[in-house]
Amino acid sequence: MRIVVLGAGVIGVTTAQALDAAGHNVVVVERQSGAAEETSFANGGQISAAHTTPWAAPHMPFQAFKWMFQTDAPLLIKPFRLDPALWRWGLRFLANCTSERETQNFEKALRVAKYSRAVLQSLRQRHALQYNQTSGGILYIYRDQAAALKGKDMAAKLADFGLPQTILDRDGLFAEEPALTRSQEPLFGGVLSPDDETGDAHSFTLALQKISKKSRVTFQFGTTVKALITRNGEITGIATDQGTIKADAYVVCLASNTPRLLKPLGLDVPIYPAKGYSMTAAIHSGSAAPSRSITDEGKFVVITRIGNSLRAAGTAELAGWDRSLNPKRLAPIIQATQSLFPDAADYNQIEPWCGLRPATPDSVPIIGGTPYANLFLNTGHGTLGWTMACGSAQALADLMSGRTPEIDLDGLGLERFNS
Ligand SMILES: Cc1cc2nc3c(=O)[nH]c(=O)nc-3n(C[C@H](O)[C@H](O)[C@H](O)COP(=O)(O)OP(=O)(O)OC[C@H]3O[C@@H](n4cnc5c(N)ncnc54)[C@H](O)[C@@H]3O)c2cc1C
């Protein structure tokens, strides 16, 4: 089958590779001049099944309201914007803020994330992929007893879902990560999520693109998709600024741009951009930088060593599709990193970046078919697209190839928002 994949972020490229491996003839269409130039460019680098707790939770409406009045809040929602897409998304988000939905959504996201890690490991065995990967686990840190207790509860929940965690007191935390002894802030303890991994999503995507290109996948960069053309309940082509492209089937991997392109087809896809920021700095002193990725639960920041660089990422701002970089939103990330690892890097010489996380109201990606027989979606991976990429791609490729996916796709498709 000839298949067009729309978008060459980490999701589009993994999808193309999985479809190619299943024997299809794949063309990837991307508006940028290369792969992973948008949200997959400089993310937090964590491949973290343990981090799949959905944003929508019973405490969140009250918490988000408090954050509305705080410019450096980790999650900033601007509800007074005249943006009906944000209001509609917000109402669906609120509907997911029950403990029952929270547990269901957690299970769904975890299902994809755990599977994805296994698919990534198997890909690594088959191909020489270099992306500054580490597999020593991810360390959650807590500043006080109350936070540590919450971390302990979460660890117990994750263990129930088959992800055993190690609880650490202060000495245990410093033994696992000696660079934390230089922290300027007091630390109480931590949790080690031993099976999580890290790596650079951008390098990974480029490495996989190279492999796919050597195979049969064609990449058509610098090509913007303008519309999907339909007839009799099927897609007959995509209109681009470089002409029409036709195929037997189409997969949309357009992240936050998905709703705009699918709206004219009568498809309501609830994805809203959640802008996040990162900084990358060259490591000056190896022993002063963390060897393991850190999740700072108090500051909502993740810090990952990527080769000889330190990457820190965080914040989420629900304020539309604007991709401009606001230094005030980045500053708390730099401060948090500097206070934990003061001598690791020169924090005046950082590479700033921001990207739009494609967030769904339930923090679960959208993987599966649509009412159009030959149109498929692999999109809306929010905060964890790198974590979920390989598994989402494999499951969709199996579905499209008439094979039973290795994970149950029930509850992951677009239909969940209309039932
Ligand atoms: C600050 C930050 C930190 C993060 N940290 C982590 C982390 O530690 N771990 C993790 O798992 N995830 C993390 N994420 C989330 C992760 O980066 C995303 O979920 C993931 O990159 C989404 O991949 P994607 O391929 O769907 O989107 P993208 O990479 O944005 O790809 C979509 C592609 O579609 C193209 N496109 C859009 N419209 C068109 C059009 N009309 N025509 C042609 N092409 C088009 C775009 O150019 C883009 O290349 C983080 C995100 C942010 C912002």
C-alpha cells in the first residue's frame, strides 16, 4: 500500500519507519527543511513510563485557578482569551478531572508508554541508533517530607501497575546522584524509577530517518499541507504548496496542527498546544552535573544530561499557537537547574528553546482510524511524545497492515471524545 505520513516529528518518522518495516511504500510530507524541527527538537529527553500521570486530576481545577495569577506558574491557562478552541478543550479537560477518569487515563497512557519502551529497545537491537541514550533510570527529587510522602504514594501506585520504584532517603538520594550534594537547596529524599531511559529525541529522529531513507521511505521536506481532499467518505489526496500528493492511505502526525487541517472534514480533534520551554548548556564540570535524569517535582522541571550538554525543560502555557519565546517563562527553569547543579554549566551561555506540546484533555494520545476509511491518526502525545513514539507507531502500523496490535487500542482512538 502507498501511504502518506503527514508530519516528520518523532511521531511521523517512527510511524513511517514502522509502516516501511511492514512492507508499505511510504512518503513523508513535512513543511520544515528537516525532521524533528518543531516540538521534537529540544525536549526534556526523558523516556519515562513513570511520568504518565495525567494533568487532569481532581485537585487540578483549584490548582490551575491559583496558578492563573502567577506569571511563573508551571501550568498557565489563559481562559480569558477569546479562543473558543481553548474553552472547548478546557471543558473536556474539566470532565476528566475525576478520580475515576484519572485512573482510566493513567492506565491508557501507561499502556502505550510501557509498550513503547519495549519497541524502542527492540529497534535499538536491530539498528545502530546513536542518540546519547542512557538507561540508568530517572530520579525524582523532593524538598520536604510532605512532597516525599506524595512521591511514595505515587511509587506505590506505579508498582501496582507493574513499574517498581525505589524509595530513597536523603543519603540514598546523594548516593544515587552525588552531584546533588552541591545543591543550594535542601533536599529531603527521592524515588528512583529504574527502568526509565533518556536520550535526545532530535538525534533519534534523524538517525531513524536515515535508516528509513536507506530503505524505501521518501521524505518530501519544505512542503506544507494545505488541505485533505475527500470523496465518498475517503481521502483522495492532499493539497500542498507543491501540488497534490495521492496515496492509498494517509496518517496525520501533525501534533498541534492536527485540528486545523481536520476541521474542514467535519472531524473535531481536541488537541490544544501547551507551550513548554527548555534550555541547553554545555557541561563545564562532569562531576558537578547529574549522571541520571532528574525530575524536580517541586519545580516541575526535568533535567537531563544529553552527551556533553545539560538540558532542562518545563512549564506549560495554554495560550494558543504562538511559538515566540518569552524569557520570563524560561527563567524559572534556569534558576531551578542552577540551584541544584550550580557548578555544572555556565548558565549565562544557554541555548533557549520552546515548543508546542500537542495536548489532549485526557493526556492520552489519539491513535487509530477515523470515519474516513483510509485516514488514520497518530497525534496528541502531549508531554510524552518521545516516550510513546515507538509504541504508538508500531501499534498503528500493525492496525493498518491488518495485524493485531500487541497492545489493546481500545480507548485510544478519536471516537472516545464522541461517545
Ligand atoms: C519543553 C518540552 C519538554 C518535553 N519533554 C519531553 C520529555 O522529556 N519526554 C517526552 O516523552 N516528551 C517530552 N515532550 C513532548 C514531546 O516533545 C512531544 O510530545 C513530541 O515531540 C511530539 O511529536 P510530534 O511528532 O507529534 O510533533 P512535532 O515534532 O511537532 O511534529 C509535527 C510535525 O508536523 C509538521 N507540520 C505541522 N503542520 C504541517 C503542515 N501543514 N504541513 C506539513 N507539515 C506540518 C511540523 O513542522 C512538525 O515537524 C516535551 C515537550 C516540550 C515542549
